Amino acid sequence: MPTLYQSLAIFAAVLGLAVTAAAFFTAWYLFKSYKEKVATESSAFDPSKLLRWTVLDYAVIGLFAVGMMFLLVDVLGMARDRGSYPLYHFGYLLSGFIFSFLGMLFTVGRLFLVLRLAGAPRPSAVHHHNEPNQAHQAEQGI
């Protein structure tokens, strides 16, 4: 029967492999769509790919939630029994909080980028600058 630490290590390994797989899947998907775009059109940049959240985005949010949960449990354990933890453990906790915060900051930055691209005004596809629709009205004096 595995101990609690072995179970947590197995869980962390599976979670790390899942996030790594999500990163490779996202890179493969974007590369594949880039190759298809190059093969069909001359312009290879497609900003609509940036408007969709990928598996990696959801994996990063899940990783943040699980990491913060583990850090919070560790802080509660240290608060209950401060004498049994070495001083460098505080540095580990602080580093964990900083890394988790930066990860979520980058994810929120990506969310704002996606929302900004989604809300950006797009130029109209129909251009009637040289041929107005109602030019005959100006000639008739209407």
C-alpha cells in the first residue's frame, strides 16, 4: 500500500505528464494549422487561432489550482508545527507562491490578449469608396 507521499508523488507525476502532453499537443496543433494555412494561402498568419483557448490554457489553470492547494496545505501544516520544519522550507513556500502567481499572471495576460483581439474592430470587407451606392441622387438634386 503506497503511503501518502508516494500517492502525492504519483499524482504530481501524472499531472506533470498531462501538462507536458498538453503543451506538445498545442504546439503540434498550431504547427499543423500553420502548415495548412501556408499550403492554401499566401498569408500564413491567422489571428483567429489566438482567439481560441487551447488544452494548454486549461491545463495551466488546473496546474495553478492544484499547486496553490498544495502550497496552502503546506502553509497550514507549518503554522500548526513551526518547530518541526527547517528555515529553508519558508523559502520553498515563498518560491512556490511566486512561481504560481507568475504562471497565473501570464495566463491572465493571455486572456486579456484574447479578449482584446476578439473585441478589436475589423475593417469591412466591402469597399465602396470609389463607387457610391446612391450617386444618381446627387445628379438629380435630391
